[in-house]
Amino acid sequence: MSRIVKEKAQWVGADLVGIAKTDPRWIYTHWGEQNVRYSQAAQVGDPIEIAQDYPYVIVMAHQMGYEMVSRSPAVEADTDIEYSKGIK
């Protein structure tokens, strides 16, 4: 199963992909301003509910241009382009 998951992640443009045990320290707990602005799925500060039924996560990494990313936390074109690759 992990082989299939990794193949599909690469198909949607991931440069690296891994599967790991879920670590709650790395899960966002509340909606931030940026996510609300673009998704309009919640209000800033609303809690994010993560089902406890998911003991594993799929982690995908996308190569991005250094010049654009170095200006973080501003959202730049490279960030938007890489995020959009995941919605094929």
C-alpha cells in the first residue's frame, strides 16, 4: 500500500514523499489568517478538528525556488504553484 501511496504522491508532483506516525506536535490546532483568506472554510482562530482515527500521515515535499521562499512568511508565487500541484 505504501508503494501505491508514494507513486500517487509523485504523480501529483511531490519531489519527496514519506509515511510516518502522526505526531500531534506537528498538527495545526487552529485556523490561521492565511488559510481562512484563501479557503473561506472557517474563521480565524477556529479549532481544527483532526480525527484520532489516523495514526499515520503522508508527507510530501516540493522543491521551490530559494529566492522566493527566502521572503517567507509572505506568500509568493512559488508557494502557490507548489501547493496547486497537489490538486491534480
